[in-house]
Amino acid sequence: MAKVSATEGLAPKPMDVGERGDNAENQSTEGVRMKKELSLLNGVAIIVGVIVGSGIFVSPSHALQRAGSKGMSLIIWVLSGLLSMIGALCYAELGTMIPKSGGDYAYIAEAFGDLPAFLYLWVALFILVPTGNAITALTFAQYILKPFWPVCEPPSDAVILVAAIVTCFLTALNCYNVKWVTRVQDSFTAAKILALLLTFIASLVYLFSGHTENLENIMQGTITEPGSIAIAFYAGLFSYSGWNYLNFVTEELQDPYKNLPRAICISMPVVTLVYTLTNFAFFAVLSNNEMIGSNAVAVTFSDKILGVMSWIMSIFVALCTFGSLNGAIYASSRLFFVGARNGHLPLAISLIDVKRLTPVPSLIFMCIVTLVLLMSNNVQSLIVYVTGVEALFIICSISGLLWLRYTQPTAQRPIKVNLLLPIAFLVIVTCLVVFSCFTQPVEVGVGVAFIALGVPVFCVFIMWKNKPSWMVNVCNSFNVACSKMFLCLPENSKEL
């Protein structure tokens, strides 16, 4: 086995986010590269599986608290689904115009250049992806442990430990075999949709038995203050987050020009319907005070309606969050893989396992960052951090769509949405971000400050070309060490 020198085979590839998929298909298939193994069904399972996770069991109480009434909260959930659907359709245009893995990173780079793309990658690396994964893992742990502590909250150390174990297990699964990952995703997606539909059916039985008191005067107490409504939308949008995750793995999707928009158009109406029915089920069974005072809405629901069989709901929630975390780890690891491949992260993160053809270093690095963030148990603040920062970059991506319509009017667009959709989406999300600044300025301010911190990092590590030799040697040694440790190579390389 030949050695990999510090200068051979480990140079970052040039930025290449704007090529058409036809060129990519005609590239040499020799060497190490990830396969196109995702079918339409797998794509639908990824979107639905990632979206339907911790959010639907964490956010209802937060949204109700900010909206003030069940009626307004239900309206916010439906509108959040509609807004997410509009955003997903805009991303379908971007994803078929720029058929590259990486999602927002690739689209922002194509529209606005390296610096904005790096800032998205910087924030996604340390806030968006690992924090979202940490929330999902903590929710899984909270619910899977609930049957063992039925009358009190599980110990925080036990919750963190279980969350860390499931994160490491799913990371190992993603490192080992993509086929296993997609099978787990398909199975758990079907199971979680069935579980949520059964929740709705159980609520109908409860209603038809004469318990309609919780749906009387459902608009009473509605809060109309814009800042509170914006935070309520944040709770709803957090639950829908993940609709752009299939765009992270476009290069592994079979026939992306057809399957990407089809997967989006199938998934989003299904999720919106299921979320609306699930919230209706919670509202029908629980009072306002019961929902707002509960850290685990689904458990409170099951305690009231299922009695001694309430432990079943904890298992259902665990199924939902397990599948969501699996899909998020799979899709988001490709974002960092693409960023490293383009020279915006250490090259070691772009290496591919020579036997299993999976981005092992990217998966392991993301796992480590997620484990660090598991130490925070303030889920509500984490939601505001994540949704607020993510909204800023979604605004940037949709602005990029409009900018590309102006600068590249003749570019091939297999999917072309009506211009009113991205404009409406841009205006609404911008208003939500502005209003939230007045209600929770600290969380929004910290997110903006962290984005700004990425500028000097970009200047030192990306723009500065004549780096000292010791810095170059350290980077090369690290890349080679990772290549040897994980038996990985850069994409399209043939030998180590």
C-alpha cells in the first residue's frame, strides 16, 4: 500500500457548484466516489423522516404559549406548513438548476460567491446541524426513559447519556452502509406516520365519547402581538425544518431532475396534514394549562387517554425521533463533505471510505460536535437559536434564486416556480426574523454575532494564500493521518 504524501492526492477541488448534472454524469466512474443509491421512495422517506421528529412533540406547547389560543396555534401550524411548502418548491427550482449536493451552501455559492457560502457552512457546522441533532437526540432519550420514571422527569445525566449513545450508534450505522441507512429510514418513516395517525384516531374516540370541552372557545386568549406570533411561527417552522435536506444529497439521488421535485411535492402535503391532525388531537384531549405546563406533550396526552397503556406513546415518539436523527445525520454529513471538497473546511472531512464509499470523517466530526452540544437542556432557547439563524440563510438562498433569475435568465431550469412564490416567501420570513428580534433579542443577537465571527475565520483560513509553511505542514499531516486512520481517500482517487 503506497503512502499518501502531504502534497499528493490531497489537494482541495476548485469550487464547482454551478455545473449541470450532465457533466457530472459523464465524469469518470473510476476511483472512490459515493453511489447514486436513493430512489424516489428513499427521497420521500428522507424528507418526511427528517421533518417528523422531535418538533411535533416539543413545539406544540411552545407555539400555544406564544399564540395564546388553540385556534391561533392551529392556524400557525397550517400556515407554517404552507410556508414550508412554498420554500420547498423554490428549493426544487434551485436543486434542479444546480444539481449539486450541499443544498443552501451550493446555491449561495453560485449566487453570491465564496464568503456567504462559507458563512452558511460555518454556522451549519457549529449551530444548525449539531443543535438540531442534539434536540432530536435529547427528545428521543427523554421519551425512551419516561416509562422508567413515570411520575417524575428522568435524571438529566441519564437523558444526556442515552442521547449520546443513540447519536454514536446512528453515526456508526451511517459510516458502515448506506443501504442499511435507507432501510432504517423507510421503515421508521412508515412507523411514525402510522403512530401519529393512531394518535388522531384516539382523539376522535375521546371526542365522540362526549369530551368536547377542550375545543370550546378555541380562539379565546389569542395573542396578536407581532413578536409573540413570530416566535410561535418559529416553533412551527422548527417542526417543519428538514424540507431542504434532500437537497443536501442531490448527487446521490437517482434522476434528480424528476425525483427531487416529486419527492418534495409528495412529502410536504403529507407532513402538513399529519401535523395538523396531530395538533388537533392534542388540543382535543388536553387543556391549555395541561399543554403549556408539559415538557412532554405526547406523554401527557397518553396518560390522559390511554391510562395504563400510556407507555406505548413513549415508544412511538422514540420511533419518530430515532428515524429523524438517522435521516438528519445521513443528509447533513454530505453538506460538510461538499464544503471540504471545495476547500472551505479541512480536506480530511471530504475523504471517502475506500471499502464502504461513505464520508466517514465528515460523519465522525459531526458526531463529536453534536455530543458537545448535548450538554444544553434548554430546548426552547435552542429552537430560537436554530430557527432564527436558519431563517437568515434561507432568506439568502431565496434571494439567490431571484438574483440568478436576473443574472442568468437563459439558464436551464427544469422546474421554474411563479415569481410571486419566492417574493412572498422572502417577505414573510424577513418579517418573522425582524419581529423576533424585539421579543428575544439575545438569542437572535448571539446567532448574528456568530455569523459575523465567521468573517475573520474565512480571511485567515480561506483567503490567505501565502500561509506559513508550519501551518501548511500541520494541515497536510492532519489530512494524511485521517486518510490512514480511516482508510479513506479524496473523491475519484484510485489508491492510497
